[in-house]
Amino acid sequence: MPGNFGEILQHMRVMTLKELLQFRRDIFLLIVVIYAFSIDIYVAGSGIEMELKQAALTVADYDQSPASRDLIYSFRQPQFKFQGMEMNGDRAMDLLDAGKTMLYMEIPADFNEALLAGRPTQIQLLVDTSNSVLGSLATSYAAQIVAGFGIQKAMERLSVGGAMGGSLPMVNSAHRVWFNPNGKDRWFVPINEMLTMITMLSIMLPAAAMVREKERGTVEQLLVSPLTPLEIMLPKVFAMTLVILIGVTLAVFGVLGPVFDIPFRGNMLLFYVLTAIYVFSTAGFGLAISTVVNNLAQVGLMVIMLLSPMLLLSGAFVPPEAMPKILGYLILLSPMHHYIEIVMGIFLKGVGLDVLWPSVAGLLIVGTAVFSFGTWRFRRQFG
Amino acid sequence: MNWARFTAVVAKEWAEITRDRLFLVLAFVVPPALMVVFGLGMNLDVENIPLAIVDHDHSPQSRDYAYRMIDSRYFDFKGYLHDEHQIPKLISRGDVRAVVVIPPKFGQDLVAGRSVSVQTLLDGQFPLRANIARGYIGAINANYSQELISSFLSRAAGLSPDQARQQMGNLRLEMRMLYNQSGKSIWSLAPKLIMMVLMMTPPLLTAVSVVREKERGSILNIYASTVSRAEFLLGKLMPYAGISMVNGVFLWGIAVFYFEAPFKGSFGFYLLATFIYSFTTTGIGLLVSSFVKTQIAAVVITMVVTLVPAILFSGMLFPLSSMGPEAQVIAHLAPAMHYGQIIDGAFMKGIGLDRLWPSVVSLLIYALALFLLAYYFFTKRPQE
């Protein structure tokens, strides 16, 4: 180990500058990192919502009465969209097969009569549930609409509504969605996309920066230089953390705020400190990868292998309570899981350390473990 | 195109792949591993939503109403709360995702024939789940209301309870769920996962294989040789498209035998579509490789341009019909969406080329266009 502290600092500074210089000279890499923190987030966030909207409804109306028209009209925008009539069942099946219509409703010829007389009558509804999520939304909305329609018609027939002064014992619900009014994904998706980019780059950039030296052979030069393994390794992580933090600033102030009107409710300093910790510790994965592999194709595969489960199972798309128990526990080992809780908490809920401390503790513990593992592998290989 | 030179490039590339043991293993292990992990973890069935109830009424009616929520398999009842003060903390921490607040005089109002409004607070962090939970609560309310009204009617209009129920429930809805009768999300998800996983690795591998030669300088041998541009690019593409095809068969096996997703279409059609798709995905990698000079850039760019559209715009998580106009355009530009439609048709609907030919043709156009662009931009006389 070289002696004094000043010397170490000098080594670190020079090496960090070298990494930044190398990064800046790769013009395509620079462009794509800017893209990742701006256009990519914009594209991901614009217009994507996980809600049933404009589901096409095709109808075979054998009754053509005021009642049947009323019913069709109850399937309203924005959830449903009346697509047209189609009396021919085979052709309707074709429409369903081709995905041109999602629902196909058959109204029987005696529909109006039966409703007026109080006789039982039946509506057929075929629903394309090949997307199970949309299918379940569509079926539950349709069931509510038809049930409401039935009650309304029965009340008209028995003229109870009028007699009782329009009052009936019913339970209505008033919904309030917290942290994301209107239940829009417009807030959720772009933030999540930013987190994805942070995670991806914080694993990949240090790994790639290290493996590149291996592949080109410049690592030999570094090893014979007076630098210690830590002095080779840490500047790469510092430099890439800096790059990513600049990217985050671009994303938060350039895209999330102005374009999507996402309020930043919490403490900015806390957000930056925790983001820096997250990026730094996640880089440990990258360092560990760089000790196992020899070329960048392998880096790519390893990153995909590690990153994709982390992203999709981080609790961002599927909450932990909906996962198999074992995966639910494994998720706790992913630093991203804790980080997402932190960012959503600071961003949307405006909460501070008093609420977030379990996630922060989780991030610190997992992050330290990851980074120590990366450092240990690195020192063993290059020490 | 000279066949001998073309096969020589393929053979060289293949030798390079097989000599890199770690790479070879990863190329065949990563896709199936991803498929299994995603399939197990991406549970989109919305059940066991953690629920708490605040009952300000404490009447028999309010307890009866609360039990309808508690008994539902869609909710996981976490307990009664004394008042609303605890709600923000519980939802912030994700301990509960929905809270139902029953107002005072709930029972009294209902008995008197007045309608009552019940507050539902939902955690919007998972919008899809909030929407579905809202649907469930709405359905429970509708059901409960219908019973209330019929018993009210029997008192008010002097009907017997049976008559009243018949009068209220004379309109029946018979619903048939097509293509995925079970409603299991894995049946819908498994085919889409094939699409996503096959989009993840092939472009990356192809791009890196070309750029590596640039970075190492071995591409100078190609520049100086008689190998033409088309022979070189196609020769680079072949092995990776082949790996992707083999993985396509593996993934199909995992979807059908492990996840037990129904496959109603023809396997031959699936192979044909996957074959074209493999050339499209590797074509993306080829195009990227013609621009960049370093492997880092190649890796980062391919991941950003392929992964995001494959996850967001393929209709896997977010339905196409729900997208705004800009997103619709982007979705149609992403080849993953077309393959997604094909594979949905082949798996769940059992339809083939006769119906899906527009998507197949789109994919073909992609494959050709990508290759031609890469051909156009790749030059044997680079300007330094």
C-alpha cells in the first residue's frame, strides 16, 4: 500500500478524470446515456395506462327496441367503444379472432317485451380474455353495467323509484386513490423508467469500463503502475456515479417535472444522497461481473441475466404480496426493491426518513453486502 | 453472394462462439432462465389485496356488509381500524392497499331506505391493481344493493321475498370468456414472455460480435479480404439467428410443458414466425453495430432500444388499445408488437397464416429493411 493519504487522493483524482474523459470521447455512448435519461423516459411515460380504454364492443341487436339501444348506450366511453352491429355469428368470431373487437354482445328479440313484463331474459356476452388483465376488467365492468341496467328497468316497471321519492337503500362507493390521483400510470411509469435506467447503467457502466481494459490489455499497464486495486476500481465507480447523477438531474428537472407535472413532494437532498448510495452500491454487481467475464458480450449477457429479474420483480410491476413466498423473500435481497420504495416515497408521498427507515436500512445492508462482494472479488483477481 | 465465402464467415463466427465456453453456456441458459423467473414472478392475477376496514357504525348491517369484503377471495383482510388516522401510514408502508370506511348511521339509513356512500381509499402506486380492486368493491356493492332493494321492495310493494328477487333479477347476463377461460394470467403471459426474451439477447450478441472486430482491429482482415459486405453481414447474422431459433423452441417447451399454457395453433406456423422474428431481432443488432465503434456503446444502445419497447409497447403489460396516439405509433413501429400478435394468435386463438399474414408480412418487411439499412451503412472503407 502506498503511504500517505494525499498520494491516494491524487491517484483517485487522476483516474476518475481519466474515466470521465474516456466516457466523453465515446460519442455514441454519451448520446445514448442522454437519450436514456430524457427521450426514453418521455416515450415510456407518454400515453401508457394500464386501464381498460376504448374496448371495442360489437353488438347483434335482434330486438332493435328503445331498451336494447339504452343498454348499448350504457357501455360508454372511456372504457368501451361501440364498434358497430354484426348479426352474423361467424363474422363476429372472425372479428374476435383478429382482435378487431374485444366484446361481442347478443341481445335477444324479446328483450324489450321481457323487461316490460318482468319475464326472465338473457344477454349473451363473449369477451376476448387473451389478455387476462384486460379481460377481467372488461368482464367486471360489463357485469356492473348490466346489473345496474336490470335494477333500473325493474324499478321503472314497478315504479318504485317515483313512489318512494327516488330514494332506495343502496350502497354506493366514493373512491379516492392516493399518491396517484385518477390511478394514472402517467406518473408511475416514467418514474419507474428512470429507476430502470439508473439501475441498468449503474451495473453496466463500471463493468464495461473494467472489462474494456481487460479486453484491450490496458489492464496490464494499470497493474504494473503504482496503483492499488482499490485505486483502479473506485475511480471507475466514482466517475460512473457522477455520470448517472447528472443523468438523474436531467431526468428529474428536464422530463419528470416539466413534461409530466409530477410533483416532487419530498426532500431533494435526501433523494440525491440515497440515489448516490444506491448507484454506488449497485456498481458492486458490475465489479463482481467484471471479475468473472472476459469480454463485453459476456458482460451484456450477465447484465441481462441479473438485471431483468431485478427490474420486473422489484415490486414495481407486481407487489410483493402477489408473488410466490420464496420470490417475495428473494426480492428483499435486491437493492432495487428498497430503492423503489424510497423513491416513490420521497417523490409521490413526500415522506421522510421517519417512514422510510426500513427501506433505507435495507438498502444500506444489501448495498454494503453487494459492494463488499464486488470489492472482494476484484481484489482477489487483481490484488 | 459467393456461397463458399459466406459459409466461411459463418464457420469462423461459429468457431468463435463455441470456443468461448462461458458465452456459449450463457447464450443458451440465459433465455430459458429468464422465462422461468418471469413466469413465476410476474403474477398479474389480482387476489389477496391487503384490506382494512374502518367501521364507524358498529351495527348488524355494517358488520354484514364488512363480511362480504372479508369473505371475498380477492381481499386479504388485515383487521379493523379504529379511525382514519392510521390509514396514511399503513398505505404509505404498503401494509394495506385498500381501506373501506363505513360511515356512521350506515345501518339506520339503509333500513330507512336511503342510499349510503361508502368511502374506499386505494393505494395508487400500482394503478392496475387499484383499478381492479375498485372493480371488485363495485361488484360487491352492486350485489349487496340488489339484495337490499329486493328486500325493501318486498316490504314496500307487498311482494313475497322470492317474487321481489325474481322481479329484480329478471335480466341475466351470460358471459363467455374466450381464449383464456381459466383467467389465469400465466396463460396470457407465457406467449408474450417468449417474445420479450427473444428480443433481449439476440440483438445484443449480434451487435457485439461485429463491434468487437472493429474494436480489436480484426475487422481489417475483412476489409482487406474478398468477402463482400452482404456475405460478411449475413454470415455474422446467421449463427445468432440460429441460436435464437433454438432458444425459441426451448421457450415454447417451457411455456407449454412447464407453465402449461394452451397451444392451439400449428407448431410449423410458430417456427416460421419465430424464424422471421429471429432475423428481425438480430437485424436490429446489425444496424446498431454499423454506427458504433465501441462495445460498451453497442451493449448499452441495444439494451435501451430493444428492452424498453419490448416491455412497454408490445402489449405485454400495457394493452395497445389503452395507449395514447403517440404510444400507438411507437408500438406499431416496434417489431415486438407484430410478433406478439402472431404468437398470441398461435397460442391462444389457434389461428394461423390465413388470418395473421399482415403481421407476418410486417415482420418480414422489418427483417429486410433492417438488413438493407445495415448493409447501406456498413462500409469497408471507413473514414477515420
